[in-house]
Amino acid sequence: MACIGLYDIELWHRGKAMPNLELMKIYNYHYNKGDKVVMMRPNENEGRFNQIIYFKDNPNTQIPKTLHLSGPLKQIYGYGFFNGFYPLEEKY
């Protein structure tokens, strides 16, 4: 069983009211596999997660400088990361 962290950039840094549908799809996929899935908060301890997934759906949203998006356990999806679009994997 893995511990998966989901981080919605718009939810925490733009005041969006609810997590987006794509993150809910990822949540459902991992939950049904028996993984523990957590909606991460800003400044949460990343060391307890086996995988961290970041998502943003608005290309105009600025990525906070406090977020470190690179590393072997991290994945990014959505619009506006490094001037591109990263779609969800087919398994989700």
C-alpha cells in the first residue's frame, strides 16, 4: 500500500472552492487499488508520501516559488507547467 499525495494548486493558491475533477479521478484510481490518498495542504511534510501529484487547470495561475515540482516521486498534470500541457495518463 502506497501513500499518495494530491496537490491542487488552484485550490490552495487561487481560492478555488473545490478540487478539480482530474484529481478526483486520480484519487479514485489509487483508492480502489488500496492506496492511502491524501489531499495535501501547503507546507505539508512531503517525506511521508510515496508519490506526489500536482495539478493545475488554469495556465494563468502562477506556481508558487515554495513548491518544488521536480524529483523522482513527483508528477505534474494540467496546463501551464513549463509552458506546456501534461494530460492525465490513460489509466486514470
